[in-house]
Amino acid sequence: MIERTVGPRGELLLLGPVRGVATEVAPLLARLAEFVPDSIGLGISPDELAGLVEHFVERPAEPLVSLTATETAEVRGLGRYGEVRVPNPSLVGVLAWARSHGTPVAGLDPSDASYADMFAEHISYFELVRRTLRERRLTRDPPTPATPDEFAEHWHRTISHGRGSKKFDRARDAEFLDGARALQAGARRVALVVDRERFEGVLRGLAGVPG
């Protein structure tokens, strides 16, 4: 997990755990407990947030989670670094922590419908074909860097190499940042949690640096 405080008094905490890796949960929750946020923003859609709360937070039984071939390959690749869980245990852990502390949580990414529109706007047919081919290569031959952080960054960088994919990533992060600023307007201390590969882009946005 990577983290950074932002603001003149460190009133915003940005956290970037590696998606799926179980060992990221404990340091993530420990940092939240130390920071004591008034509000938490997550790098997922409101729809996904509602689904996690309904089906996975403090539930005695959890539904089965179906994965695509690419997602399965990613999980297997991350497995060389330790236990991997689906859905993302960092998000489930944050939601359980927030519930026990009475801290409001918001999903700041575009809604599922807006995400689909945004993807179609930025990803051309030829870019989609190239992304699919990159995903297939990763599925056949996952990367093997030294750390899960490097794995997450390499995985995303390979799939999102094209110009349209990069524009799509910036557009999604821009909507996340708009939501983060709205949280800051109504809370003294805000914690933001995004997947590790999004951390630098979101951090630049918070600092006002163009992507």
C-alpha cells in the first residue's frame, strides 16, 4: 500500500492498496484509524458500493463472484505474492471499518451507466481491439515483477497503453476528483481510497498538476 497526505494541514489522506491482495487490508485500516477521517471516498461507482454493502459487508455468507478470463489471470498472477480475495478485500474492510465508526462512505467514480458512456466516448473500435489483444497476452503470460505494487502498475499500463485508454483513465479520475472536492467541502478530514495503479494520477489531480 502507498499513501500520501495532501493539504496545508494534511487534512486529506490518499491511500492506494493493491486490488485483491489480502495483506493490504491491515495497514490500510490501521492508517484510517490513525487518521480518523470524517468522510471516506472510494474509487468505485455508487452502484458497486451499494452491491458491496448489500452482499459482502458483515454478512455470514457471501455470494459467488464470477470472474472474466482476464480477471482470473490477474488474480492468479497476484497469487505469487500471497493470498488474493475477491471482491477486493481492501474495499470490504474499509466499508466494515466505516460502519463500525459511523463514518460516511461515498463511491466517487462514475455510475455504471456513465462509465459505459465514458468508455464508448474515448475507446474507439480499433483501440478496443488492441486492448483485447493486450489482455489476451497478459492472460497467457502474466508479469512477474518483484512486488504486487509493480505487478498492478504493469498490468494496468499494458492494457491502457493506447491514447484513447489514457484519455478514458483521465476522464474517470477527473470525475473521482470532482467527488473528492465535494467531500472536502463538507468534511474536515477526508480519506480517499483508490486502486494502486490510479494513485499517481489522482495525486497529481489533487495537487492541480495536469495529467
